Amino acid sequence: LDLDEKQSLREMASLVIDAMVERRREKMRILQDKSQIIATTAHDLLTPLSGVQMSLSLLMEDENLKKHLTNSQVDLIETAAACSDVMHRICHHAIETFRGDVDKHNTPVDSSSDKPMGSQSGAKAIAVADMVKNLNMVMEPYPKKVPLFISVDPLVPPEFVSDDLKVFRSCVNFLTNALKKVDKGNVHLKIYVAGKKKKPKL
């Protein structure tokens, strides 16, 4: 190649790189705009949702009222309280995720500040019994064509560390999708310990 051809290739390569960089920036702007809309909506929902939680809390604390309610009505109030608590946490999670994305976008990457796996944001000890109880409460009013069962294998430890909101949402998504598609039999969510691969012996 002569000098003119080499210069043309350099200019073409520069144009391609500039176009790729601009396309990436545009995608980041679109994603940030969507995240901002979700975070703004979540923020707007928090105020009325807090009022719902307060009202449900007062109902649950009113012993005189409970005397006039059936067990089924008390269960419905507890289910509504559990659902509103999940919604409240989802709203906070959306807001915190947006703030984290903004901070990550504006802060230079520092490899020395990487957190170990166990210290990730949102990771906490999850009580399996409480999670199953909350799942049953949330899924109680959901329309079903078949029975729903949730079981826990005896080998499952009473607690495990993970992002409880992500685990809960994954379970709810799995159950609601299954209940929409299954017309016969039942839907059974089994919680068990996955088998560990054995280390090769030396």
C-alpha cells in the first residue's frame, strides 16, 4: 500500500471507532433514561405505599378489630401486608440500583476496590422458613387452576446468604408463570441443595 492508501485506511478505521464509541454511548444513555424512569416511578409509589403499609399495620395491631374478623380475613390482611412489604423493597431496590449505576458511571474504575463474592450489595442471611411462609402468603390470592405446593428438602440449611429480594422475585416469577401454563396436575416448587462436584483425588 502506498502512503495515500494507508492514510485512507487510518481515516476509515478512525471513523469506524468513533461510530462504535458513539453507538455505545447512545445505548448507555437509553439504558440510563429507562433506569431513571423506573427509579422516578418507584420513588413516586413509595409515598402512597407507605400509607398502605401504615394502615395495614394499624389493622394488624387492633386487637378489638381482630375479634370481629374470621381467620380467613386476618390471613388476607397479613397477605396484603406481606405483598406491600415486597413492593416497598422493590421500589427501594430500583432507586438504589439507579443511584449505583449513576455512581458507577461517574466514578473511575478501581480494581483494588472490588468486593468479594460474599459482600455483594443486597446479600444477607435468608431464613428458608420465613421465605416459604412469605411465598405462600403472596401466592395465596393468585388465581390457580391447579394446587400449589412448596416443599423444602431436609438437607437444606435453615439459612443461606444471597440477595433475598432477587431470590424472592425469581420464585414468584417461576410460580406465576407455572400457574398460568399448567392446567392439570399441580405446581410444586422444591427447594433443595444442588449436588456438589467431587474434587478429583490426587
